Amino acid sequence: MIKSATGNPDKWSGCPFPLIVVDGVIIVSRYNRIDEYRLMSQAVMEMPKLARRWIVEVFCDTKASAVYSLEMREGVPVDVAQKIGNLFAATVAREDHGYNGIYVNCGRDHICDFPADW
């Protein structure tokens, strides 16, 4: 296991890379936690391929614990972005027993969010 410079075990990384790309979607974990990469990758891959094409990036804010942001491509219809958020939320809830929030954005525009669900 790779340890961060802080020495704080909560910030230890299991992945030596700052991001991974899954079917064209950039996946980022604040502290490069491999369990978060696995969960986000699974959530992305369980979506229909056409839905994945709308996603630019998925980010997990490890520091905030199970808070996710989905960045959508320019021009995504609001209803499509909401459905993608629902699909992501369903997978995270099933596989990780919940989350502290999911935010769906397109550039500077906030599309929707999903409050904590445990």
C-alpha cells in the first residue's frame, strides 16, 4: 500500500495513479483510494453505454466521505443527467450501503443533487 506524506491512515492510497479512465470517463478519488475507484468504475460500467457518453468525470471527495460529483458533457438534457444521477446513486447505495451526497453538474451549471442516503 502506498502511504501519503501526511502519515494519516485515512489518507493512505491504494492506487499509485491520480486518476483512471473507464470507457472514456475520468474517475478521480481525492486520496486515490482503490475502493472508491472500484465503486465509481462499477457504477459507470453498469450504466448503458449511451448514458456513459454524457459523463466527463466522476469525483469522490474522500475527505467528505462518500460525496460524489458527476460532471456532464455540454448539452446534456436535464432529464438525462437526472437519470444518470439516479443510476449512479442506485449502484452506490446498493454496493456501499449509501452516500453523503451526489452532485450532478455541467460546467458551471448545477443540474441536480441527491441528498445523503444511508
